[in-house]
Amino acid sequence: MRMYWAKKILEWTSSPEEALSIAIFLNDRYSLDGCDPNGYVGCMWSICGIHDMGWAERPVFGKIRYMNYDGCKRKFDVAQFERLYSKMGLCKGEEEAQEGEAL
């Protein structure tokens, strides 16, 4: 799932550096592997293409591997993910963010 949401951040930001900064922040705050080397490499793979081959050149992504929602659904059971994590409720610190804390 990280590859999908990190690539969406790349689409929505003005630079890969900004996308990586946001992805690492969100990964550290909400992910089970936050602050772990695997989390950093996962973000770098998704946004920077580290440990990946070059792909066909395309706007925004350059030669970074592209993934859309259909690709995400092929790799992950999105409905199961939503069922599992929607039951967990608010994460620690999420209350502050909802009260207007900037990311």
C-alpha cells in the first residue's frame, strides 16, 4: 500500500524532495515500520526509484515505476485493508491533527 500512497504524494507535490519528506513523515507517524530502515527504503523506492530499474519516461514520474489504483487493487486486497484498519479507530496523535495541527 505504501507504494501506492507514496506515488500519489509524488503526483500531488511540486518536487520529489517535497514528496519524499511528506511520505517519510506520514510513514513514521502512522506505519508499523515507521522510523525503521525498511520504511525509509520503501518511501525511496516509491518516489526515487531506489533499488528499481528505470521505466519508460512519463510526465511527473520520469523513469520511476508508475502505479495507479487498478495496479494497487491487483497487488493488494484493498477492501480487506479498509475493513481491517477502519476498525482500529484513531491513532495516537491523530486527534491533534484533526484539531488543526499542520502536518
